[in-house]
Amino acid sequence: MTTLPETAARRNWTLSAFLSKWMEIGIVPVLILVAAYLPFAYFAIPEASALHMSLFGINLIGQIMCFALLALALDLVWGYAGILSLGHGIFFGIGGYLMAIYLLNSAYAETNVLPDFIQYMGTGGFPTVWKIFSRLDVTVLITIVFTALVAGVFGFVTFRSRINGVYLSIITQALTYALMLLLFINDVGLGGNNGMTGFTNIAGLRIAGVSTQIGLAVCSCVVLVVAYVGVRYLAHSSLGRALIAVRDDEARMRFLGYRTHTLKLIAWCLSAVIAALAGMLYVPQVGIVNPTIVSPQLSVEIAVWVAIGGRGTLIGAIAGAILVNGLKFWLSSQLPEVWPFILAGVTLVIVVAFGNGVWGTLKAAGEEANR
Amino acid sequence: MTASASNTAIYVSGLNVRFAGFAAITNLSMELRYGEIRAIIGPNGAGKTTLMDVITGKTRPASGEVFLDRVTNLATLDETSIARLGIGRKFQKPSVFEALLVRENLELAIRNGHGYADMLRSRLKTEYDQRIDEVLETIGLSSEGRRLAGTLSHGQKQWLEIGMLLVADPHVILLDEPVAGMTDHETARTVELIARLKSPARAVVVIEHDMDFVGEIADLVSVLHEGQLLGEGSMEKVRSDPRVIQVYLGR
């Protein structure tokens, strides 16, 4: 009699149940460990050791963390509020470009040499508004407010007019393309197709310096952890349940007395700000910003990462971004021509075979085992 | 005369609704009163669901008046505002949130779209919590509160949806075919449940095809035909009305 419940309890400890149950919280210490390991791996571990990491590798991890942030941002609106944005590159780009303006300001303060594209424009100096971006903390603050404002206006107009589903996706994609074309124009004053580069320092630290680059990668990990914890808190709250309800039946929610466009707007603006922060962290790590950051391709790719990882799971989005981008960096250096086919193949297989993405399928299997 | 006037919950007068030239409702006038259960019957396309759509703000009338308590013009408000005035609706096909727990469905309903800060902190007033327990008891789902709504049976989903109306304690309840697709046993339970909705401070309106069901619950029956009011009265009176028999019951 007493053995029965025990065997039932034991059967619960399948790998999928364990992963789906504990990784949702376990990812936090894992990411913190990664962040702590990066400086250690470069400075303390001798180069001969396999555990040593090159600056190139650390820089890659930092960039991938930025992409994971983007995926997390998209999963909040797509997985929870049901808004498939194919334009999150816009917010990523806003963060990136505003950060670049700050970086050019501080480079000029140090070297007193204007960037080429400003010299070609013949204005004799930076536009006056750029002066407000002369400090890093102010720049971060303004970027957050500005992004929330842009997202707020767009969201208010579209959600109120009840533009949903594929129509909204198409609009966001079209806007991304329009913004990219706009940024390609030299007269816009943001560097045209060459973009903006020639950064020398960030908050007084030499930008190409080893410790600065490691610091940025660590910072990206930390921001990802904070954003994940925050978004997870929201997603698992009653407000998160309301977002899921809006995703599944928005009309029904209206008849329950909810202003559904306000709910969507909250998720949308928060998501946009996270994407902008990702852009702010990304640009100093790659050392350049150009219009390809708002290319439609990148915006679609974010959705691919989330779909592969499993939408509506948060952790799946992060895992998807890390996996796909890790694979991309590795394969596109080995077999650059084959990479697009591999990505397309992997995407097709996962979407067809596991409709909920890798993590979603794992989670479902875990819940099944727990039943 | 004045007593019955003050008793009016929904007042509809000269209502016209058109869809791309098709007249769904033509010059309809009727009153729905507090304290009664009203059944609206009529053949398919008679305008029953359209009338509910107009009352709840889903559809805008071409002309005519729709008032709550003779003061609030519902024709100018959106769904959310109307829901917040205390007009609850159950749809024809069960529309509970299947990805959420039974309890979470009721929680969403009782909050009625208010208090985002509390929702973010997942805080629920104790009285709401108790009310949800009571309603779970009433709809017979006490032990199912922690189940995913999607795993409920068809009948249980319908009851959950009635529960979602009940928790919010609305003044007007509109039920669109609440027993469609139910077994006899489930129908009997639903009759009990709807009888419990009746209160002097509440108007209950039921659209239904099942005549036995209507006879059991309705105080008053309104018959719609081609968007117009064909007759109104007790079930017996309606059943014996030759015009009603001709267009509906006789077939």
C-alpha cells in the first residue's frame, strides 16, 4: 500500500520535468555564474587552459546576451499579449543609435575631432540636440523615456483602432523597413549607410580596453537577469494572466470590463524599453551602429529565436536566442553559404515537429509526467 | 404605472440595426425589467443575438434608443464601459479562458478590469476571494478550482462562464443559449443555476431554442421574428398566439 505513491512520485523525476520545473528559476544563478566567470576566465585562468576565454569569445557572449534580451522582450508581447511584432529592431535601433550619439559626444570631448560624416555635412559641429547626450546616465534615462514614448504612441493608435494579428505584424515590419531606408540617407545626419563609429571611451573608460569590454559583457548578463526576473514576475502575476486572456480572446475580455488596449500597451512599452536597452548594450560591444540594425531581417529573426525556443515561456525565448546565435556565430564562420539553409531547416523542423518550440514541448512533457 | 417604469432595466425603443443593407432588427421596442427572467425566442436570424450585441456595445444601431435604467445611453458606449456598468454576457459557445485555471477565470471576472497595481502584485481582496469560493460552490466546481479551464467538460465550461457572470454581481445578465449541447442532466443543473440568478435587483435575459427549458425558467417570453417583436407574454399566452405558432412553434 505504501509503495504505490512512492513509485508515482519517483516517476515524476524525469529529465523534462526537472528541467521545466527548475530551470525557470535556475537560469538566474546560471546567468550570474556566467557573468562572474567571464572576468575570471580571461584574467585568472592561463591561456593554455581549455577554460580560458579569449576577449573575442567574451565579446560574443556579451552580444548574444543582448540578443537574448531582444528575444525576452518579444516573448513578452508575442507569447503573453499575442502581439507578433516584426519590428522590434526599431526599438533595438533607437537604443543603439542614441547610445552611438553619446559615444560620439564623448569621443569628440576627448579627441576634438569631428566624425567624417559630420564634417561632410559642413555644419561645423554636432547638432545642438546631441548635447543632451553628453552623459551616460542621462542618455540611458532619455532613451528609456523616448522609447516608451515612441512605443506608446504607436501602440495607442494601433491597439485602440483594434489592429490585430497579421495586420499589426505587417505594419511593424513595414515601419522597420521605412526606418532603415530613412537611416540610409546621409542628410538625416546619423551617418547614412556607413553608420556611426570611431568610439573612444564610455563613461571615461577606454572602449576598446579589455576590462571595459569584459565589463560590458558582464553588464549584458546582469541586465538580462534583471529583465528576466522582472518580466517573469509580471508574467506570473494576475496582470500576466490578464495578458494571456487578451491573447486568447480579446473581445471576451472587453465584455468582462477590461480596457484591453491599455493592457497591451503596458506590455508593449515595457517590451520596447527592454529592446532599447539591448541596443544600448550591443552598440559599444560591436563598436559601430549602422542601418542594418533595423533591417527587417533582424526583426524577423527575433521571432524565429522565440519560435524555436518556445513562445510564452520566457526561458525558451532566451534559450532560443542563445542557441541560434551561438550556432550562427560558429557555423557562419565555418560554412557561411550554408548557414541560412541550416537556420531555415532547423526552424521548419522545430515548428512542424514541436509546435510549442523546444522549451514549450519540454514543459508540456514535464507537466504530463507530473500528472 | 410609475412602479413598473422605475423597474425597467433595459429600455429599447425604435431600434434599427442593419448589416450592409440587410435589416437585422427593424423598429424594435421592448423593456427588460429587474426581478424577472425573460426569454427571447424566435427562429434563426430573428435578431436575438444581434439585440444582445447592441445592448453590450458590440454592434452599433443604425437608429433608435437603448437605455440602462432610463438614464445611460448604451448606444454611445463601448463594450468595456458597458460591462463596467454591470451588464454581463454569456456567449453562445463557451468562451472561458482555457489556458488559465478555473479560479483565475473567476478572478479576472471579479476584478472587472479594475486595479492594475493590485493585479501586478497578484493581490485580491479577501471578500473577493470568499466570493469566488462561494461561486465555485454554486456552480459545482469547488474541487476544480486549480484545474485548467480547458480541461473541463462542455457543461462545466458553461457553468464556469455563468460563474464568471455571477462573481461580478451584474445588474443585467444576458445568456445566449446556455443549454445548447448539454445533456439532460446538465440542463437540469443549469435550470437550477439560472433560477438562482433571479433577484429583485437583477434582470436576466435568456436566448433559447429549447421550449421546455424556456417554460421552466422564464417569467415572460418575447418572440422575435425577422427583427421585429411578434408577441410578448407568459409561455402559455405565447404558445397559443396564432401568429407565433405560424412562424415558429408550429414548424
